[in-house]
Amino acid sequence: FNEDGVYFAIFTSTFATVSSADAGLYTFIVQDDGVDTNIQMSRQMSGTTDTGSGATSGLISVAAGSQITVQVTSDNVSDTDDLSLMDLQLTVFKVG
């Protein structure tokens, strides 16, 4: 980002689990320089090659030079869940 300000972020995604072992809760978190923002969505997946989608949006205060990213986590503590991202879009524009 070239300047400080308030930005509106819109995140959409379509995704699928890879196998039955991948059942669980997946959370998509928009981050500002690696720090979680309040722009998040969660989806419970069955793991039987389940396909899902979701969207979320919100306002974030961003400093010049920030990097906005999306992190995906699951509730599987052994970190063995696999998720196939079929479509992911993150749109951010300045509103103030």
C-alpha cells in the first residue's frame, strides 16, 4: 500500500477437502503484515471431498508499506489436513 488509510477488504473463496481424513473446521483470516484482522470466516468440512465456499468483508486500518494476506488454518492439531483452493479472491480498496 502506498499510503496510510482505512481500506475495505472483500475476500471470497471456493475450496474442497482432499480426503475423508481432512474433515474439520477451516478458518480463513485476512492478515495485515502477518497480524490477524477481524475479517475472518470459518467453514466446517465433512472431509469426503466436500466442496465449500465462503465470503467475508470488513474495514481495516493499513499503514503504508503493509502487506495484506490470507491465512488458512484448521482445527487439526497435528496439521495433517489438506484443503484444495479452487478459487480465491482478495480485493482491497481505500475508503478513507
